Amino acid sequence: MMGRQTAPAKLFYDFDLESHIPADHLLRKVDRFLDLGDIRARLRPFYSHLGRPSIDPELVVRMLLIGYLTGIRSERRLCEEVHVNPAHRWFCRLGLDGRVPDHSTFSKYRHGKFRDSDLLRLVFEGVVARCIEEGLVGGTGFAVDASLILADVAKMNSSAKARWDIADIDAQKAPRAVREYLETLNDAAFGAATPVLPKFVSHADPASQWTAAQKKPAVFTYSDNYLIDTDNAVILDVEATRSIRQAEVGAARTMVDRVEQRFGLKPTWLTADTAYGSAETLDWVVRTKKIVPFIPVFDKSARADGTWSRSDFTWDPENDRYF
């Protein structure tokens, strides 16, 4: 006889959420090594001692990790997934009836307490420290490179550089993105990286860079710079910059110095692509840091502006001259 599934009519249920999460589930593997014990101490100065208790910041961090691990970029959708997924509820310590925070809470935390306290870097460096403790980081060879991150802006809402006059902007009345851009004009990763003005500047996100580096139609982007230990591809540091070579090279120096100061790791050798092969950068790697570079030289000897190229000259070793 054909059966028919119906919802059981029970008044009480004996349900153990822990037993329903598989032993090999990704979140169970992450939870085994995740230590967020220091975040409350870091955030304590940013909370008032009065009023109602806030949402637990550890819950917000755990939900953000779920979004990263599962590729969920929308905070609204992330809240929906955590609400209906038992494994997500288990990872976030919500149980079956715990209330999931509103999606707007994430924006307030990221742009408020998390940014002001640099909490996300604390969490990141805690993960790196655990990788070092578990022997996953060799510390001998590092690699550095940048990935383009598409900015969520449209070309139509932008101005050409000839019309972009910063002196005419009232920083007090400008949108948040514009104020942040003005505040970072002296930052080596952004405005101070190069005196060259971009071809177009976005009104909604002026710090993003107009670039055609992907050999496709130009778009507004940022660069996510990574410093990686080559033994097991563990990311040791990350730095966001504008998508220009000068800023990316500056980020590489920042990351190498920061990893040495934070973890006491200094590589024997460093590998990178041609963008990092300028004379100034190679001099810093070899003479200042005493690191062996596996970096192609940034060669601009061939000229396309009508002037003579290096190949037009011949070296005379006996007289120590070119002719």
C-alpha cells in the first residue's frame, strides 16, 4: 500500500541539534580550531556600561564566517540562511529557537565597532597564529600578488578627471564614501600612491580605481593584496589598496614588515610577478630586507616615444662607456 507522509502531531519533541551535524561537516571542522575568546576584551571600550545588552559580537563574527565559507555576499540572504539551516544555527550557538539578528545589524557592526576596533584583523591574525602553531607555515618562502575586486558602482555615475576638483568639495556635507576618500588622500595605499589622477572618478565610491588591468573593458575596482606562505598556501597577511601598481607594491612592503613584527616570520626568498620588479622595490628586498627575490625585472628599456632604446647603445667595457 502506498504510504503518505504527514507532519507528526506531537506536543513536545526531544531533539538534539548537536547529533544532527555530521562529523565531517565543514563548519564542525572550522569550529574545532576557532578561538574567539579575545574579541569581547577588544570591543569592551566601544560599549556603554548602561542600557540593554547588545547582540553578542561573537555571533556576528560567526555569521560573517559562514557567509565567507559558503560564498553568501548578501547580508540579508545570510540571515535567512542562518535562520533555516540547522548546521548554521549550531555553529552560531543559536539552538533551535535563538533569534537571528537583523541584516542591518551587520552594516552597523562593520562600519562601527568592528572598524574602529580593527576586530576583523584580530580574528584574521588569530587564525594565522593557529596555522603557525599547527605547523602549516614554513616561513621560508613567501609569494605576493594582488587580485582585483569589482566595485559596486556604475560608470555612468562618474566624472572625468578634468571635472574632478577636490577643492570644491565640502567634506562636511559630502556622502560617507567621499569623506572617507578625502581622509585617505595621504594614505600610501590610496591617494598618495601616485600623483596621477584616474581617468574617471566614481561619485558613489571615489576611492575605487578606474582600470582595464584585466584586458577587458575598464571598470571600477579595488585590489586585494595577499602575502602567502608557499608551503601550504596559507595567507599570512592581506591589505586593500587602489588598483595601481605603486599602491600594490607599497602594500607588499607593508605586509612583509607587518608579518615580521607580528609573528617574527621573515622569508628567505620572495616571489612575485613583473609588477613588483622595479629597481626601487628590488633594492628594498635585497639590501634592506636581505631577502632573495624571485621577481622578473620591470624592464622599460624599449621606448615607444621616439627616443632611443637601450638596444640602440653598445657597451664598451674597456673604456667604461656606451656608444
